[in-house]
Amino acid sequence: MPRLCFKWHELRPVTHLNQPLFTFPRVYSSSVRSVRFNGPKNNAITVLIDGTLVASSDIQVLANSSSCILFNHINGLSITGGIIDGQGTLLWNCKHSGKNYPIGARGLQINDGKDMKINGLSSINSQLFSIVMNRCQNVHMTRVNVLAASDSPNTDCIHMQQSSDVIILNSNIGNGDNCISIGPGTSNIIGSLGIESEEDGVHNITVKSFTFTGIQNRDSGVKVSEVTYEDIKGTSATEIAINFDCSPTNLCTGLNLIDIKLTSENLIAKASCKNAEGTTSGVVEPSS
């Protein structure tokens, strides 16, 4: 079974980057197990994925792994280019059939990192969540493509928890679950909450210049405040394209909708707002 191994101190700076560079080979073995990079590492490092990293199609290979690629306690990490192919189709089919199956592995997971950049990375067909950030700060993601089948279960594209100051720009996201999901204890960022009745809040959210396709709205008992939706275009999988269904005891406040245009795939799109307060400007369709 091929394994990928190297030591941090053996990395050498690349002249034009002025920082250490690690390059994944152009095509990594389809039988690869999970790859883990452990810190602490406080010096900036660039990881260049030159081609496609392909997970095994055998769902048992990653059965005991939480993720295909894992970075722990690394500050100044920069991930550039490449494709991570989780080959999750077989596992999804097992879940749909009700057969016994492993939980599955996330595509890329980063724990306890600061000052990170992810640019031009694609993640396709992840068994579970595609990109996960736990306890991360100051993350800048651009030109990220995250895709999975529309019926793929529990395949959130980008999930953040206990993280702050995350920016996602010029990206293409589509799957069978949440496009962007936010766990408790997250601030200054976008998705889904309310798994538990009592969770840390989420605040200071700006969703700007995004295109969503075939999305579904979900109810939540979490208090939402000071959220701006700006320049949002897309289609909804349901008739209710905009749905603020807030708790009567935890009103949604400080909502700002700017230049929104959403349609429904087969029906005239509608908006529903319950226990929500905020403002609109520009063209907002559908209106409530």
C-alpha cells in the first residue's frame, strides 16, 4: 500500500515563493490511505497539488479514517490547485440501499490553523463533507470548486465550526446537502445550524456575489442576527425560494437583503418571512 511521508524540517524554500513548498505528484495512487500532516508548524508553507489525488474506490480503505487529507496545527498554510476525488459514489449507493456501511471520510480537513489560503482547489465526490475547518482563523478561499451528485447524502461542501474570519470568493458549489454549513462558535463568515437545542451563536455574516442552484431551505431554532445577503442569484428546489422561519422567542434581527434574484425550478418563486426583521434595497425577488 503506497504511503506519502516527509519531514517538515526537510522542506526547503522555493525562491519565487520565499517559503517551503511541498508538491503532491501529478497522479497519486487510487489505493492511497489517508494522508496526515501534523504540526505545530508556524512557518508559512505552500502545498501545491499538481493534478488529481484519487481516493480508493474500496469503501473499506478509508473506513477508519476521518478524512482523506488532514492538516493539524499548521499556521500560514497555503493550498494551491489540484483536484481531490473522494470517489464517494459507492458509499452513497450503500447508504441509499440501507446496507451496512462505514461512516465515510471527509475530503480535506484542517484543524487549529491560522492565516490560511486555499486557491484553485477542486473537491469532487467526497464520501462526506468536502472541506472542513475546525477552530481555524483568518481563512481566504478563492476559485474553489466543490461538487457532488444532487442525491449524495451528508456531503456538505464547506463546513466551518468554531472558526472566524473566513472569506469565500468566486467559487462554484453544488451537492446533495448543504453548500456551506456553519457549526456553533463561528463568527465573521455563511449555512446550517440547529442540530442541538443549545449551541453557541453565529454572527456577523456576509453572503456576497454567490450563485446557488437547486437549493433547499431548512428550519432552524438558532438565533440569527446581523446577516447581509448581497448579489445572490440562483434557483430553489422548492417553491419557497426565500424562507426566514425564525423562532418567536429568538427573532431574526438585522437582516439585510441587497440585489437578490432567486427563481424556483418549476413554480413561481415565493418568499416567506416569520418573526424576522430587516431591510431590503435594490431589486429583491421574490419579495415578501
